[in-house]
Amino acid sequence: MAQLAGQPILILPEGTQRYVGRDAQRLNILAARIVAETVRTTLGPKGMDKMLVDSLGDIVITNDGATILDEMDIQHPAAKMMVEVAKTQDKEAGDGTTTAVVIAGELLRKAEELLNQNIHPTIIVKGYTLAAEKAQEILESIAKDVSPMDEEILMKAATTAITGKAAEEEREYLAKLAVDAVKLVAEEVDGKYVVDIDNIKLEKKEGGSVRDTQLIKGVVIDKERVHPGMPKKVENAKIALINEALEVKETETDAEIRITSPEQLQAFLEQEEKMIKDMVDKIIATGANVVFCQKGIDDLAQHYLAKAGILAVRRVKKSDMEKLAKATGAKIVTNVRDLTPEDLGYAELVEERKVAGENMVFVEGCKNPKAVTILIRGGTEHVVDEVERALEDALKVVKDIVEDGKIVAGGGAPEIELAIKLDEYAKEVGGKEQLAIEAFADALKVIPRTLAENAGLDPVDVLVKVTAAHKDKGATIGVDVFAGEPADMLERGVIEPLRVKRQAIKSASEAAIMILRIDDVIAASKLEKEKESGKETGGEEESEF
């Protein structure tokens, strides 16, 4: 609002909130830091869990950074940007979500100290940009090349990813499942491995213990046979995948059939039956003894299939059909008339089993399965969910190493190395940017410091010891939170993919820079929107149930 000759001029609608300059920066930084502080206590093997209760009363218990931020109902725009950091990290690298958010929060805290010394945001942004680029170079130089299929390395990386989660007691067992699953679905393209995580299906069922989780070299479908007369178990299965309803087709156009005598009606019904029988005969003729159908199967078709001793499952999800095709080598046929013996897939065993009181169909023993299933078990729903999240992280970490073949030590070692090297680099750059680069270096120490804090150790004491040992003994020295001492992380088997660290620093620095560049926040009033929605619904008041 401005004044012209004593007359106020309104530019923005009434009720609009506007923060300008230092106020805008301070509030944005504060909001982002609060988000970082929320997940900070979950970092590391001794991190704590969060319990999140949504508006419906559903409970999620986890220490997975991306899950926590996803479940929180965050309103503040700057805080939402921190959620984006976690989501990007999860998509690109699969692990390190908490690390990325904590680093972003610390970068903003350090930036605020510089802003208080009257250093212009543009200079801080320039320094942070230089530091982020240099950090990528340093990470590249300390990364170790490993053989992509080195079982030992992959096991250590998967175990590191699972440590600190609720499933930690069985981490060796779960890590082995993750490594085996990724190895089965990895495909070699132009001398490099490519892993599509979507080919690993995670199926959850409560009951049993985490130890009952198993890897199936094939696919598990959460459905049952369509007819009780069908065999429960088929060995040496020849599998047909059909994306067509085994039913009488409805005509595309509106048609009217006039029947004038009972004979005509009988002939009409017999013709319908014959059409269905022809469909089933066609399937039998190819030698198929298992049918997975994406659409419905008519009662009569079920009867004929059962008589022929064929196990059939209907309304199978499209994604499951694609996985079955990858696992068994079958082709998905959209017209039964086109089905040939060559289109059939193979599995040693297709069997319906009861899991936690529900029937599921197991397709096992595929020759060279390019799609596999991990059936996750656990005592309660929350345990099963947390095991699923731990396995997702482990699978993605193993995928990163199989695809890139590069690792770094964990336990805060890379962050300490970056802090030391960036301090040296800051002196080379000089000028006011030097202060920003030093702040960036200092901010990275938040990771080893938090690891120590979460383990109940004295952070200052640990950081001094570890930094000194790091300078003496090399870039793989990090914080051993169990002993509270500096230790060689590679020897301890604490390994992370290079991709996780690179992406964490990339996402964190970009988010921090974006928040720092904002000096004006104009927020439309919520009131207007509520009035609008009131009008649309006829001005009715919302009632609580």
C-alpha cells in the first residue's frame, strides 16, 4: 500500500501478508531449520524414531527422513522446499535423505550468521556455489572404484543402509536378500550394469517374524485361484498371460436382438457357450496349464479351465502382469486367438499358499528371472512397514554401486574430508566469498557432530579427535559411534555409494541457495480461499464428524 496525495493505493488484496528483506530471509531460514532439526535426531545407527499420527488416526513409526517429511503436513513454503530436498534425494540415490536435509538446514544457519555480519546474500550464494562445485570434485577424488558385482562390498553397503532402522537386528539377513535381488534383475547394457528397481516387487504380509522374509525367484500375486476345482499346485508350469476378458464380448455398438421362439433363445445361449468354450480350447491347445488374466473370467470359462486342470487367476494388476512377463519369459497376449505355444512362459512351480490367513499365488523357480519378489514378514503392521522402508533403502544403495562402481566411507568421514579441503580452498579464493566457503565447510561438520550427539557422546570432544585422526591417517577416518572413537570406516565395513553423498550435497546446497535468494514473501490470505469454497458449496459450514 502506498500513499498518493494522502490517498492510499491498494496494490495487493486485503489480508495479504508480506515480509520484505531481512524479515523474509529470517523467517524462511527459521522454517527450513525447524524441518532440519525435526529429522536431525534420526541420523545414524543410534538415531531415534518418530511417531506420526495423521488426521484419521493412522500411525507411522519410522526414522526414514523422506517418510517423516512426507507424512508431516507442512504448510510453510520454505519448509516445503526442504521436503523437496528429501524427495529428490530419495528418487535419485535412495538413501541419505536425512543427511541432505540436515546439511541444508546447517548451511542456512551458517548463512544467517553471515547475514548478521551484513554480508550480502549474493556473496553468500556465490561462495556456496563455488564450494558446492569444489565439493563434487573432492568427493570424486576420494571415491574408491569397486567391482560392481563384488558381493562383500554390496553386503557392507546394504548393511550400512539398514543399520539404525527398526529392522536392524536382522540386518545381515535382509542385506543378503537385497543384494541377491539386485543381482538377479541387473542387466548388462554396453558393458555397464543397469538395474530397474521396479522389477523387484515388495509384497507385505503381517505375521511370523522379520526372519521369515524371503526372496522368491519369481513373482508373488496377492490373489487366489478363481475356482476351487482348479489344482492348488502346478509343477513345470507353462504360463499364459492374457490381457483380455475370458467372457462373452459385449457389442461395441448398441444392438437389439429379437428372439421369437425358445429354440432361438436356446441357440443364442449355446452360441455364447461355444464362444467361451472355443476361447478355453484355444488356451488348452497351446499346452498352457496356468493362466493369469488381467481382466475377468466368466463362470463358465472357470468351469472349463478347472475341468482341464488349469490354474487360473483373474484381475491381475498390470504391473504384476509385466513382472510375470519379465520373470517367466511369457508374452502378454491381448487376443486369445493369437496365443501360441511360443508365447508361454515357464516356472518350476506355481502354487497357491496361505500366508497370514490369506491366499497368495507363488510363481517360483523361473530360469533367468528379470523380476523377483521379496515377501516381507513381521510381527505387526508397523514392523512390516519399517522393514519395507529399510529394504527399499538397501536395494537402492546396492543398485547405485552396481551401476556406478564407486563408494566412499560412511560415518561422517567424507564430510570431515570435505570440511578440511574446502577450508584450504577458501584461502585460495579469498575475498568475502572466502567467508561463505568457510561457512559451507563448517556446515558439513554437522553430520559427524550429529552422529556423536545421537549416540550420547560429547560432540565437541569427538569432532576434535576425529578431525585430528583424519588429518593423520587419511580420508576414511570417521566416527565410530559404538566405541565413541575415531576409526577407519572402510575397515569397519561402513560403506556408502558415492552417488548418495554427491546428491546430498547437490540437493542441500541448491535448496539453501534458493531460500537465501528470497527477499520478499507475498502470501495471499487464506480467508479469500475459504470464502470462495464457501460460495461454491452453497455457503454451507463444514461439520465435524
